[in-house]
Amino acid sequence: MLAVIRGEKSPADACRAYKIHNSVLTRWKREFLE
């Protein structure tokens, strides 16, 4: 998650790396930033 927020990885790369769906990543990011 931090790599995506920092701009080190694209959301698509993170989803592939961790085998998660984009909607899961989006929800985690939103919850993390709250």
C-alpha cells in the first residue's frame, strides 16, 4: 500500500504483485488515508 501511495508502484502493479483485485486495493487505500 505504501508503495502505491508514494508513487513507487502503480496500482495495477501492486494488484498483480499481491494477487488482489483493484477494488480491494482502492478500498484499502481509502481506509488507510482516513
